[in-house]
Amino acid sequence: MKKFWLVFMGLGISLYSFSQIETDEEIVDTDTIEIALSDTIDNAIVYPESMEADLNNLLTDWYMQQYAVVDDSCLVNSVNVDYPDSVYIRKLSQLPTVIEMPYNSVVRRYIDMYVQKRRALVENLLGLSTYYMPIFEEALEREGLPLELKYLPIIESALRPDATSRVGAAGLWQFMVKTGKSMGLEVNSLVDERRDPIKSSAMAARYLKDLYSIYHDWALAIASYNCGPGNVSKAIRRSGGKTDYWEIYPYLPRETRGYVPAFIAVNYVMNYYGDHNICPVLTRRPLLTDTVQVTRRVHLQQISDVLQIPIEEIRSLNPQYRRDIIPGNIRPYALILPSQQVYAFIEAQDAIFAHNQELYARRLAVEPAGLAPGTTVYHKVRKGETLSGIAQKYGVSVSNLRSWNNLRKNSYLRIGQRLAVCSKTTTSKSGASSVKGQYHTVRKGENLWTISQKYKGVSAEDIKRANNLKGNAIQPGQKLKIPAA
């Protein structure tokens, strides 16, 4: 079982990320564009909406309350320090990176955004990075990619696994559904592995590797991660075949023009935050977590109730489960829990799955309800139907069907003819709606609740009492006495 450290997660930040654009944005034709890079800077700057988020609600976040420690004395003295361009150039050149980190006025605008306007966000990102960066680095290292790519999710999602962009990209790495599925991530109504930090990071590394193999240039690969390789290739064509990011800059979608500069700025800020008097959020104590495989369908609330773990904590550790349901009956799924609770889960599995089973159980087979006694419905005769077939369909006798419709024995049915059908009004001799002493043979997949639904007026508790059952466990082939309603 894989172990890793959790600092805190799920910060309540409303954000917009530089999500992958899967539509071709209209780009100005080369015949109409003769603008120098310096002339397009103001129009090129696109700030993520996360930079405009109100961070006051962070103090009420569950993980902030449990694990975060804000150094108030540090915050009092938290004043930005501006440096001349030469200092930024020198500091960027000293970063131990494979990817080129050039400096210009666009990069400076993004640096200023982080170190001036959104200092509080950077403080929290530094705290979150303690948990997420090892996951990102492991995925990148496995594919042999530059480790500085680990900062891309800061631009994409502000390190929020539950982040969803306006165009539907989701997760730390902001995969679109189409892209995520093409990379092998499961996305359906119950599970969205785009939000799984470990699996999405592995797929993001593979995707970045594929993009680099197209251009053999990291700036172009990073740009294509944002807007798609189609838009980058289009920009290359419209620039006259140039393959340098800064030379095709004016031909890229507006949002993508700021993506590489933002990436450079984030690399700067995450390494030199101390030079700008930014105080990282620390943690009171780390939380060791572990993974267990779940092989039965279970609701997170069942786990929370039995193990006495706040459901908010389980959700934060397992953001891929969209409806709080782990469909382990389909295939094994991973569940991350505090390390000390993993063995408790293994020991208490039966109790967890049985807890409030009636509330969370799914019916595997359901018989439709019959008509209320005395109800009359009308059946329209179709081609090929017979009187006996219609009688069998409604569970009535042929003689009754003839009687209700004044039909003689030698009468023929006509296509389109309407026949009155009355529901049964008789009961058993005892007057009970179910036969006293009736037995039910348990089938595969049935539980007490699903069986009780087949017998009107009988509950799961009634069946338990009639059969002296101490718990909810039953076995296929077992015969259960069904009490009279």
C-alpha cells in the first residue's frame, strides 16, 4: 500500500484556470497583423479568475482549521519588495531548469500579479505544495520529464482537485473529458479520475511527453497543453513557419499568449517567495495516509459513520468520487484514508457495508406494482394478439375478460378494439394480502430490503424478526419466511 503525506486540501477558492481549449479560436490572418511584441502586451495579459477570488473564507475551510498554521507575525511584516529587471533576469537564469526561463515585460506582469495582488493565495499554494509536489514530481520523473513542469497545476487549478473551468476542464491538471478519456482516465456519473491527484498526474506527464515529441520545444509543448496542438500548429503556419514561441506569440489564442509567461512567473515565485516577504502557510502536523482497495459498492457516509471520520476529510482525500459513492461492485477502486484508519476499515468492512444498507442499497430487480383492486384499464388490441395472451398479460382469466367486454366464445378480436380489464378484487381466504407461512428463496444480489419490496406491506425488519436474524447477512439459496402483512 502506497503512503504519502497530506498537508491540507480542498481550499475554498473560486477560480478560472488556463484550461485546455479544444476549439479553434479565430486567429488574425498574417496579412492584417504587423504588430511588434511590445505593442501587444496589454492585450495579451489574461489573468486567471483565481487571482480575483475572495480568500476570506479560507479560515473556515475544514483542513485550514485542522492543519494550517498562519504566522501572524510574519504576515504583519509581509511587504513586497520590487527589484529591477536585472535582478529578475539573474534569478530566473539561476533556476536549475531544463526549460528555458526568459524574462520580459509580460513575465514581469505575471510576477507582479502573484507577489503584489495575490500574496495570500501564494501563501496557501506554498502550503498545499508540500502535499502535491511529490506526487507531481514522481509522475514527471517516471516519464523522464523536467521537474519544473510540476508548477503547471498552479496555473491550471490553483492546486484544487475539484476545480472545474468554464469550458468543463476538471482536476488539478484541467483535462477536458475527451482528452482525459483518450488518456485512459475514467469519467462517468460516479467516478471522475481527472480529479484523482495520482492518476491525473500520471496521465498529464504522458500527455506532456506526447506534446513535446511533436514540437521538440518545451515552450511550444506547454502552449499546446493549454490550447491544443492544432492551434499551435496553426500559429506556426501563420507566422511563416517559425518555431519559436516568442516569434509565433501574436498568432496564438489570446489566453495562450499569457500561458508560458505565467508558467515562468510561477517558477520564479515558488522559488523566490522569501525574497518578496511572502510567508508560506505551515502545518500544525502532517497526516499520514494509506490506500486500501474497495471491492463492494459503498457510500462515503457509511465509512464516515462507522469509522468516525468526518466525511469532509474522506471527500478531500478522494475527490474522484463525484457522488460520494465508490462502485466497488464493478471493479476494485482505491480509497485513501488516514493511515491509522486503514486497518480499522479492513477489520470493520462487513459492518461498514451493512450500515444503513437499506438507505444506500440499489435494487437489482423490481417487479412493477399491480393495479389497485377494482381499477379498470383499457387495452387496445394489436396485430397477432389473442384473448388468452391478453388475459395472461394482465393476470386475469379469459372468462372474466369475456364477461367484462360482453364477448361470446366464438367472438373474434379486431385490431384496434378496446378491451376493458378489471384488476382482481378477491383476496386469500384469510383476508391477508400475503399468504401466511410463505417462503422466499434468496437469489444472488438480493438483500433484505430488495426482498421486502416484493411483498406488499412487509419490511426488512419484519423478515428479520420472522427468521430470527441477528444481522442483515443472507446467502443465495437461503429460504426466508415471509410474514403476513
